[in-house]
Amino acid sequence: MRLGVDAMGGDFAPAEPVQGVLAARDQLGPDDRVVLIGVEPAVREHLAGHDGWERFIQIHHASEVVGMDEAPVEALRQKPDSSIARMAEMAARGEVDAVISAGNTGACVAACQMRLRRLRGVYRPGIAIVVPSYYGPVVLCDVGANVNCRPRHLFQYALMASEYARRICGVADPRVGLLNIGREDAKGNQLVKETRELLRAGPDVKFMGNIEGRDLFRNVCDVAVCEGFVGNVALKLMEGLAQGLFKSIANELPQSKPELAGQFRQAISTTREKYDFNEYGGAPLLGINGICIICHGASRARAVVNAIRVAREFATTHMNDRITERIARCQGSLHE
Amino acid sequence: MRLGVDAMGGDFAPAEPVQGVLAARDQLGPDDRVVLIGVEPAVREHLAGHDGWERFIQIHHASEVVGMDEAPVEALRQKPDSSIARMAEMAARGEVDAVISAGNTGACVAACQMRLRRLRGVYRPGIAIVVPSYYGPVVLCDVGANVNCRPRHLFQYALMASEYARRICGVADPRVGLLNIGREDAKGNQLVKETRELLRAGPDVKFMGNIEGRDLFRNVCDVAVCEGFVGNVALKLMEGLAQGLFKSIANELPQSKPELAGQFRQAISTTREKYDFNEYGGAPLLGINGICIICHGASRARAVVNAIRVAREFATTHMNDRITERIARCQGSLHE
């Protein structure tokens, strides 16, 4: 398998993406290759001194970089030789089998949509993240690809994310929840109410009904669907709150139990890691005719390692075939 | 001041609201009175054995109860003698100066809107909660009163929540953020983009621009505005995540450091309390011509004590006069 990694993507590029690729060597198969896409001299500099990288890494030069804050579509137009634009092109030409980027998410989604197109039957791609919880992972989709959602988009997110939960998270029959402001039918906006009817009528969906934000952590569902605005706010809120809580605890400890602070820090590290986005891997853009894994902008090398793992699992489980089949099976319920 | 408390509201009513009122005695002034509104025999049963409650508590009988899961408007129509309906009526007739309920939020908002009406110039009331963070409190508005928001509603939430942050949280010049999926102007939906223009043009608002979910915990703003669907999902997500994290830590500790678990538990209790909704008090319904404090459905007595404190501060700071003045000052910017 050939993995295209955006060497210029993210707040710590190219150092961390390059380190991540080097660190992922052990999990690659003998025939796997990584193509680092980016400004060649900068990439080479970070590879220098690492023995034998040439045996599994190639460099594809791209002279431009899309900034994290740039408007996606304009940036792609103005920077045709950016790492993101080149990466998507290479995937479209079949020169790489999967792409991974911690760069500008909007630009990455737009480039993949433009170059790779969508899977047959899919209306809109959605980004799925795996939310860690005490009871196990919950797949949340969409977290920011689509802020103008229609009911049929959300319905398809439920199908695609269910396949993902089954094949990648190992949940045999994923329970699907619709993120809402209350469990009762009377609650919610028009989008949620119409989506609920589609999900209820849809064959092949284990629909648990409306869920609330807290239900993500209460073993109520394995998949939660929402439109991209809500999902993106939710994602970043969770990240901020988890960091803030650990910070509060770290600050509290030396005051109340200075002699135990060191041991305590060690003891909560397991929990902390569980809630660290660097640990739970990249987020797939579901519904694209290809494999695109999006990483957090603040990704460190370990996040890139995890994203490579996810991309490989996506390929070996034939995720896109599974999604296409499932979308086709359920298409009827959208047109009745 | 006379405080009307819904004795039948919440998952643990009437026991916890009644206990909360009894526990709040110390913070009441000599002329303050509480009216417990609900099914009289049930309320009396929980008061029995508590010395001298008659000196500051009255009971107002209401024979019906709105269930937590009922559709708000129908419930109010079908149950005219419910504690929520009676409570709002009493406030409208001036028989109580403030109302407090941990019951059905939608019914409480609808009853107050119907009976008390809105403050002059206010388009829609919004529920404001105080989010605890490492750096201090952030007032988030709206968390569920209004799921069909227009830009001018969000603009007014910024004004009202700023007054609240100033008078109740003690922030001299509150910084306002608009909750979005990215900081850049190009990001977000139509509602957010139009609201941003109003906030930028509005006089008297210290507008910091778009914020992301994580910025609530990063000392970027003191007030965050969003529409009620997003805010409600966010609120419940924070609650669930905080509970889940503490649960994970509590589970992790005995495994890694069994001999220290007891001491650790004690050490994190300060942080845990800080993030417990029972501690940070009720949520005011801003924009109502009266004082309405909404409590979490799972409120315990302590949450009711805190809600009573908030209601008294709302009155003593003349919050509604401040809001009306501020809305009037800024009205021009909505009509230009």
C-alpha cells in the first residue's frame, strides 16, 4: 500500500509528520511505501540522519503550503502546487492509495471532494471521529465537513459511521443515536425531526432514537450523528474541557498533596492518554472515493502514526466497498 | 424578597427542592420568604420534623405535575393546576419576586414567556449558564430556550450575558466570543456570519470574534453566544464528559496505586466540585420580565440553594434594569 502524507500539514510541520512516518515503520508491511508530499529540502532536512529511510519513504516535492487559517477553496485555487492539492491529485491518479493530512481541514476536504469525488450514492462526505468514553468508543459524524446538512445527509452519516464502528472499532451491531437537545420527539429543530423519521424507517439501522450530549458517555449508542457545525463545536469543546480538567487537577494536587503529586500524575496518565487526540488516531473522511485521514492541527508524531494505522485498516477492511453496499441497500428508503 | 420554588420540579422532587429550601435558610434575609409550590401533602411530609420552617416557608398547593418528558406547550394547556403553571402565574401577579424550577425546562420557559412576557426590546429570552474553567467562569448563552435563532437574537444574548457576567460573575469588561467552527471569517454557517457583522458593528460590546469550542477553556472570552441547539448539546456534553473523566480516573487509580486511592480521591474532590452543576447554581432565563432561575433536572438540594443565591443576586443587582438599559442603547445598531 502507498500512503501519501502531507509533510507540510499542521502546526508542527514538517518536523512531526516526518517523525511520525519514521516512527510508523514497524507497523508497515514489507510492500508498504510512504510518500511525503511537501517542500523537498525541508523534508530532507528532517529525514537526515535516520538510517534507511529511503527503503520505505519517497519524497514528492510541492513548493507551496496552505496555511491553517486560509479560506479552503481560494487557497487551493491560488496554490496549485501546495502539498494538499498535490496529495489529492496523486490519489486521483492512483499514485497513492490513501492520503493523510494534519493541515487545513477545509482545504483537505475540498481537495479530496474535487479530485477523488464521492462514493456511488453518497450525497456528502462526513468526518468521523472516535470519541473515547469509559464504556468504549463512540463514532461521531460529522465533525465539520458539512455545515449545511439535510436529513438525507445525516441518514447516510448513520450508515457510513455504523460501518466504520463495525469494521474498525469492532462493534458487532452498532447502536445509532441522533444528537439532539432532548430524548423526546417534540424536542429539536426541523433537521433533527426529519432525520429521525428517515432513521426510523430506514432498514438496516439499529436506531436508538434521540440522544443528548451526555449520552455519548453513558453507553447509550456506538454511533452518534449530527450536522457538522454542532459536531465541530462538540469535538473542540471535548478537547478543551478534557485539557482544562487535567490542568485543574494538576494544579490542585501540589496544593493539597504535594508529596503525592508525582505518583498521582503517573496514575492518571492512562486516563489522560485515553482522552488525548494524539492517541486515538486520525479521523476518516467517510464517503470519499478513496481513503483520506484527517489529523488534528496540533498533531504530534504519534497522531501521524495512529493515522497511518487507521488508513491501513480502512484499506484492509475494504471499508469503501462496505459503505457503497450499505448505501445501495438503503437507498430505497430515501426515495419512497 | 419572595421566592417561588417549584417543589415538584426535577428527578428528585419534592425531596430535594424542599431540602434545598430548608438548607438555604442561612442565606435568606430577615424579610425573605419562600413559597413552595406543589402538591401540599407531599411537600408537608418533607417539611415535617424541621423546626420553625413556618417562619420563612409558605406552601401554595398545585395539584398537577408536568413530567420531565412532556411536550411543554401541551402539558401547560392540559395541566393548568401544575406547579410550573401556578408558579408563573404567581410571578405575573406579583405574589412572588422570582421563580426557581428544576422541572421541565421547556415548560418553564414557555410558562414564563406566556405569563411574564419579555423585557422591553428583547426579541427572545435565552438561558445562560456559567461554565467553570481553569481560568474562571464563562457565561454561555443560549443553552436551549431558542432553537430557531436569528442573528438579532444572538446579538442580544451577547448584551444580556455580558451584563450577567459583569454583575454576577464580577467581570469588569466582559469579552464576548461567537461560538463557531473556526476563528476565520470564512468559516461557519449563515447565522454565525450575519451575527458576526452585528456584533462587530454593535457599540458597547467587547467582541473578540469567532471562537471555537476549546476556547471556552482558554481564557479567550468571558461570554460565549450560540443558538440554543448548539448550546444545549454543548452543555450536556460537558456534563457527560466531566462525569466520564472522573469515573475513568476513579477506576484507574485503584488499579495503578491502590494504596493511595483514598488520598487521591480527596485531592481531586476540589476540581470535581468545581465542575459539578450542583455547585455552580441555577441558570437564569435572561430577557424575561421577571426573575426565573432554571435548575438541572438532576438537581440535588445544594443546586437549589445555589439557585436561590443566584435569584437574590439577580434582584439585588437590578439585573433586569441593567439589561433593559443596555438593550435600549444598542437597539439602533439592529435597525440601521
